[in-house]
Amino acid sequence: MTSTFNSQYIVSISKAELANLPAASYTGNIHLVDSPDKVAAAVDALRAAPIIGFDTETRPSFKKGQTFQVALLQLSTRTDCYLIRLNKIGLPDGIKEILEDESKLKIGVSLHDDFHNLHRIYTLSPKGFIDLQPFVKDFLIADNSLSRIYAILFGKRISKGQRLTNWEAADLTPAQQAYAAFDALSCIQIYDHLTAKRFSPENSKYYQPVIPPAPKDISE
């Protein structure tokens, strides 16, 4: 899709504007998939869904040279999110097949990073994905982060308070679960909103002219 809008304008939200927005909250259903006996029901539900939101979480490192593997895979329908605890059960075959199914539409953001981290531990050939980062450019949205894109479209802020928590904990807190589920669901909400043509860049409060960089002084 090629944008029909004036490319001399962009849609972008500032850090201050983002901070002043009301917080969004997750209201869907959450299913923890932390044992093999829970996989089949998750696969059946995801297979039946016309679209899937995708995200991952990794335990943060606070020491130089220390890294962790992906601990959580979030796959969401429009109503339910399935939190697959990779650090406990690995990547089940049924879930892997969904990730590799070209006919199953999946939406994420900054997919290169997610796939890079997954490839470190699993042999995986993801197909059927749309990355929102390039996708939103057709709507003149210049921002790349999920939280800023969501704020521009819906006027609410996705709280990032749980991002740097321990995703390998024995039990994920309700706050962690809601945070992880919302990140996956919001990918669907953004895609649905844009493809339904409910967003017009020119009518956005964040629509602004591109300010070219100041010319360099070459006289010195």
C-alpha cells in the first residue's frame, strides 16, 4: 500500500505527550500455558482465530555480558491471550506450526528482534507475519514503538512498568500477565484500526510538518 498523503507531513507523539495520556488496561481473557497438558486447547483456539497478535518477553539483564533466553511467547486472538512459558515447556510443536503457517495471519512489532532471539534456541521459519513498524509508515506514522503507535491511534498509554521484571519467575504476577497479554492484543487492535480505515493522518492531533535538519555551516 502506498500512502496518498503529503509526505512532507508525519504523525508523531512526543515523550511528554505520551506521559500525559491516561493508561490503557487489558480486559480480555488470559490463559497461562505452563504445562504440556494445556497446549492442545491453546493450539485449537489459535487455529480457529482469523488473526493472531504476537510478542515475546525475556528476563532483563543488569550485568555486563549476561544474557537470558526468551522466556515467554504471547499469542493473542481478539478476545483471549495465550502466554506460553517457553522457559518451562519449550516451544511445543503445535505452536511452532502456527508460527510457520503462511496462511495464518500474525501481527507483531519489531519482529526482527523477536525472531533473532527465538532463533538462538529454536529452529524456526516464521511465516505469515506483518511487522507494524513498516506497516504504519503508509499512514505517515513516524514512531516505531508499540506504545507510541497505540497512543497515536487510541489516545491511551500502554504502561511499561512490568517490562523489566523477571519473566523466568516461578509464577508470573497478575500485573506481568496483563502487561504481556496487552502487548500482543494491541498489535491486533492497531492492525484492525488501520485496515478498517478508522485513522486519518490529516485529522490526527499529532499530524505535523516535517522539520528538515538545519544546514551545516561549512564556512568554518
